[in-house]
Amino acid sequence: MSRTALIAIGGNSLIRAGERGTIEEQLSNAHATARSLAAMVQRGWRIVITHGNGPQVGAALLRSERAAGEVYTHPLDVCVATTQSEIGYLLQRAMEYELRTLGLSTPVTTVLTQVRVDAADPAFLNPSKPIGPFYSKQEAEQKRRKLGWDIVEDSARGYRRVVASPEPKEIFEQHIIRHLLDQGMIVIACGGGGIPVIEHKDHRVEGSEAVIDKDRASALLAAELNVDLFAISTDARHVYLDFKKPTQRALDRITVDELQRHYDDGQFPPGSMGPKVESAMRFLRDGGREVIITSFEYLTDAIEGDDGTHIVSA
């Protein structure tokens, strides 16, 4: 029987530090990532790919804002939908090519994915996720007054809009994703954490001005699909204790209970490795068997057990 893996690709897999994020750059980076994923398929893995969209959704919002006087604007949920299609297209092209170079004809498809959030989620009362460009203080105040945005000062670089980051509750298209996977397809889904939607009692679905954490949504989908492996691709080769300190040390293999103790000790801050570690623990406590966290350059070796951080239930 084939083993199934969900691979959550980080933003560095498409736009790396110092790059402008042109389509040519993103496509080149997508090929580098796709080579590792195609190697997994060659080894007999069935895979689902999820991905972030931070830089892309920021660019989509900026385009919408600057063109507002000439064309209709896009709310945030539509920007997430747009970037799901954009990134899915680039990854799909790269995957199809890299598979063909290995003599494989596995079909690849992208699924526009909606994720239900709760309108009563406390996150809506405390927007905390920065999105979009930086503004001067004067520009930010204008946005606050005219558009009702929540604005914060971000790292002394200017002011940015912040939105809620609610918990993902249900992935509407999970049955479609499962069916496509069972048909032997590679599925790209849940881009940018999914399109955040609220379902009302009359079954009407409404887009939400929010951003869902990509790793949390990926952990939920991985649990719903009952995959054998949940792999989180990031910009670090391992999860580290005492990160960037003289006592820094890599974690090679660790149980979820041991990881929880380090998490409780404050080893993994919310702005860096925290959400990834938290998502890994959620998946394992929802019945998952193994999580790998590593950089995509080391993903193939990590799958073979020779690199990365492996987190297991016991």
C-alpha cells in the first residue's frame, strides 16, 4: 500500500530573502521544491501539497488598493482565492515538469479550498496578523478612518493593517481532496491557510476578512485525511532549542510530550517556529503518527530518516 504525506510548503519555497518575487523567480523556486516532491512520488508516496501565500496576498491587496479608482476592488477573502490559483498554477506547472523528467505521468490538480471559521472566535476581537504594505503614520490614520482598518506599528518600519487569525474549524473540500487523492492524483490545496468563510444557520457562506494560519489549516487537513506523514517545509533545517544562542542545538527525534515541555518553556516564539510546533502537536494528538519539520532542500533526506526534526506520538 502507498503511504500518504501532506507537505506544507513555506513561503521561502517560492520567494526567498532578497528576491522581488517576480513570476520568473517564483517559478524557478517552485521547480526546486517540486524536484524534492517528485522524488517522493517516485519512491511511492501519495502527496497533498499545501502552501503559504504571505507575500502574494500582500501584493494582491496592494494592486487592488492602488487600482481602486479604475476597477473594482478585491476583499481579503477574494485575494486569498486569487493567490491560491496563482500559486497553484506555478506549483502545478513545476510538479508536472519534474514528474515527467523522472518518467512519471502522475496527474496534478489544484483545488480552490474554503475553510470554515467561527464568527465568535476571540481572534476577531483582537486582530493581530499583519498583512499588506507598510504605511506612514498619516496614511495609516487615513486608512483607519476611511476603511475601518485595524492598524499597528510594525517593527519600527512603519504601520500595517492587521486582521484576525481565527482557528480553522472545517475544510469544506476535504472530501473532494480525498477522492482525487484516491484516484492517484497529486493535490495542491488549502493555499494560504484556505479561504476563510463563515457559514450561517441558513447555510449561506460569507467570506471573512481574516487570515488562517497555513500550518494550522494543514494540520487539520492532514488529520482529516489520516495521512501517514505531515511534513512542514520551512527555512530551517531543524527545530532548534535556544535558537541563535551559543547553546543552540538541533532536535533530531523527539516525542510530542517532550516537545510540549519545550513549548511550555517558551522555546518556540509565536512569530517564528511556534505555529509550526503547535500544528505538529495538534496533528499528533488528533491521531497522527509522524511529523517532520525541515527545509525543502533536506526534505528528501528527512523522509528517509536522515535529516530534519522528526516528531512522533510516543
